[in-house]
Amino acid sequence: MPKKIPEGMTELSVYIDKQVKTDFKVACARQNKSMGQVINQMLKEWLTQEK
């Protein structure tokens, strides 16, 4: 069964260090946030700084 991607969203695949992913996943769980939520916010902030 294919994944249901929310409207207005897209999927992004990247390769990162395994330990970085593990640490990130734990940090997100501590803040009760999904990794997608945090990455989306980080990218928006980074793009704002690039202007």
C-alpha cells in the first residue's frame, strides 16, 4: 500500500550519518515533534537567512 502524502507536501530523501539520524530522532522525540516538522522549520529558517 503506497504512503499517503499530505496535500501540499512532498517527500525528500537524503543520506546522512547513521549516528546523526539516531541523535536527531531522539532529540525530536524529547520535544514531542516529528523529524519532518523540525526539518521543515530548519529549512524555512535557513532559506530566510539566504535572502
